[in-house]
Amino acid sequence: MRSPLLRLLYLSVGALVGAASLAAHAQSLPPGVHLGMTAQELQAALPAAEPVPRPQRLSGGLLGSWRGEPATIGGLMFKPTYYFAGGELRRIEYDASTQGVPDGGEAAFSSLLQWGRAAFGNELAALDPGSTYVSWSSGELDVLLQRTGDARRASLRLIYKQRQLRDASEL
């Protein structure tokens, strides 16, 4: 049985988390999840995580081998995929379809952009025909936000990945 002091601490922490903005909380990594962890550690932190039947491969040996429960962020349903390389979690992608959304995901993008500015400061941005892309760097972490307005696959993606620094000889 827990002591009354410990129970009070849990209730206090729960109240603080509940009082925090849902949007800001939703963009944080899930509790217990961090880049660099193993697949077994991910399973322990997220018991509902499931292996992906046909994992997506990305450059650098990244394999999107685990999927988590969908989460609502900025009014859209995002599906997280966890990418591993060398036995470690190196990238997390939250992907949401904006197909059929009246504003094309603009409100959710704006909400995530404000969150990123508050969490990481000013962003680097790029505008291409049909997409908007912003990124932040903080320590060993890169955070990317992308909105595509392609008529066939309109989407919004939030990506956390380990920062990879290269010197000029690798370019």
C-alpha cells in the first residue's frame, strides 16, 4: 500500500499534467520513450505498441518496425511509427491524413508550429509548391514538421530524430 505522502505526490503530478495544455502535451514524446532506446525498452514503455507487418525502410538503415496507438494532436488523428537502426530507436514519425479536412490541416499545423516555437525557439522554414516544412534543433534532437497539400495524399507529419552532424568530407 502506498503511503499518503506518495499518493499525494502522484495526485499532484496528475493534476499538473491534466492542467497542461492538451496540444502541448500531445506533441511531447510519450512517457518513458526516448531516442536511443531498444525495441524491448519501447515495448516496456508502450505495451500497446505493435510490430509493423511490412516495415518501411529509410536511408541510413532506418526501419519503421513498430507502430503505436494513434494520438489526437491539434484536432487530427496522428499515427506514430518508431524507426530503429543498429538496435536503437533513431526516429519517431507522427503522420496524419489531412485528406478531406476543410482547412487542409492548416489549424493543426499552426498549433504544432506554435508549440515548436515555444519548445525550441525560432524555426528554419522552407516553402515549396504544395508543401510547407519547418525544423528545429535542440541538443541531440531534430524536430521536423511538414504539411503537404497534394490532392492525392494531403498529410501532416511531425518527426523526432537523432541529430546527425557531418563534416564537409561527408557531403
